[in-house]
Amino acid sequence: MKIAVVIPCYNSIKYLDECVQSALQQDYENYEIHAYDNGSADGTLERLRELEKVYELITAHEVPNIYENSYREAVDHSFQNIDTDYITFLSTDDYIGPLYLSKCVEIFSHDPKKIKCIQSGIIGVNEQGLEINRQIHSYKSLIDFKKQCMERSPVNTPTAIYHRSLYPLMAWAPYGGPAHKHHDVKAAGVGDYDTYCNFADNEIFIYPVPAYLGYYYRWHHNQCTWRVIEKKKTIDYDEMIQKYWRKKWNL
């Protein structure tokens, strides 16, 4: 099984090397790294070009910055142009342990025809990389997943690994999934939540691995998550998504 680790970058120079090095140090062999610069102005692209020259695993790409607080540009380009079995996304302020990919592949190998998407728990760290919390989601069926979606997104987005065949179900429109087609809002940064609902609507089960496979999520106030939270003060995107799917699923 071949995996692409996609690293979306935007003004990411502070944590870039730590992130890339963690991806390079995987004990799994059949993978490649694709880093996407989103119009950075802090030297991120220049550093990516330097790393690309040193490491054969790394390919650097430039994509226009279209979607605010979103890595959608990297999603589209990677699924349309990278020829691997699976694709996962690693934020540049995060990092992964050396066994992360091999542990993920082991799970897929149990039933690759059935298991198309998985997620694991995240280990939250502070700006210095010290652990501050952990988060894991649990549900046993699609209906259980759907019910949890009515409260919040039950997926640790950074840890999700997708089979490339799922891309048609990841069509944000253009800032979100099916729920957003019916609302004239710029819901950048929350399209993944709507997409997971769309997976469930199409009988795609995101297998929740009841373990921490080695994804380290860095909490800091400059991350996109905080900016999306700020925007929710004026438009509650979560409520909009929940309202759409509650009606569709009759929950």
C-alpha cells in the first residue's frame, strides 16, 4: 500500500522543519511526501525548495491561496495528481511519530476492500512540544456516528487517512459539502465536517482506531482552528451543518 503524506503550508516556517523531519523519519518504506505552499510570505516556499533538493521523498508544489483558513487547494491537487492508494494530511505545525504510517497501514491491511478511511486519537502538545491533552473519538456504527454528528464533528481531521476512491465524496461546494450548497456563506475551514456527514450518507464508515497512533497536534493561537472559531461568532457553521443533516437523516 502506497501512502502520500500531504503537508499544506502557509507561512509555516516556524515549525516546518520539525514537521517535515517527522514525516521523513517513518519506518514505513512505501510512501512519499508532497508539500504545498499556499502563497507564503515568510520563506516557507524557499525552504521547501531546499528540502526538495536534499530529500528524494519530498516534492514541493505551489498552489494559489483561494480558500480562507482551509487546505482545500492541497486536497484537490493531491487527489487529482498523486498516484497513491491512500492520502493523509499533516499540518505544518504538527508532527508524527516514526511508527505512525506503519501502524495505519497495519489497520488497513486487515480488510483493504472494506476499510476506506480511518482516524486515530490525537496527542495535543503546546508550542514547545510538551503534551497537554489527548483526544479520541468512539462510535460503533453509522447511526451512532450520525447521531454524534448532530452535536459536533466526531473526527480528528488531521489523523484521517483516505483511500483515493473517496475523493468524489469530498466535493466541497466550494467551501463545504452538501449542506453548504444550500447556504450562501463562505464556510472555509469547516468543509471537512460536512464531508464526513456526506461519507456517512454514502455508507462510508470512518473507522475510529481506539488508540493513539502517533499524531501530535500542536495547540497555539496562530493556527487556523482559532481563526475558524472566531468566525463562528458571526456565523455558526456547525449549526448550519447539523440542521441540514438532521433533516435529511430524520434525527
